[in-house]
Amino acid sequence: MKRIFLVFLVVLNVFLGYRLLAGNQGLFAYLDLKRDHDQLQSRLEVAARRSHELSGEIRQLKSDSAYLENVIRLRMNYVGESETLYIFPDREGEQAATQRAGAEGYEDKN
């Protein structure tokens, strides 16, 4: 009888030890949840910081017309009445334009 009781206690301890470490409410699950919580917390902090920056920019856009004009100029390539806008192609665009110009020149000769 003692032997059966001892075997039962050993099996119970093994089962409880497994649940403590590897069960869905065990140590490893807790560590996974803690890691997920830390990642979400850092993402939340980044989002809150970005939200604060955007709120400041909105306030500045509403109150400062010079800042608004500057943002419009930069983001939308807006130019004034007496200004000229020069847009330079990047390297890939430059090569494509050169190839098109060469092909057009070739077609003009024929």
C-alpha cells in the first residue's frame, strides 16, 4: 500500500512539475506572455510619441501660416508666382531619359 501511494505521489509530482513548467499556464507560457507584453508596451510608447508629435504639428499647422506654407512647398512642390521649380531626375531616371533621347534621335534619322 505504501508503495502504491509513493508511486502515486511521484506521478502526481511529475504531472504538477510538467504543468508548472510547460503547461499553458506554466513558466514558459508566462515568459512568452511577458515578452509579448514588453513588445506591445514598446510599440505603444512609439505610437504615443508619434501621436504627440503629430498633435504638435497639427497645432503648428493651424496657428503658423509660415510653417504651413513651408510644409506645402516641401511636400507638394508648390511654387510661388515669381518662382521657377527645377526638378532633377535621379540616376535611374537620368539613364532612362538618355536612352529615350538616343532612341528618339535614332528614329529621327530614319
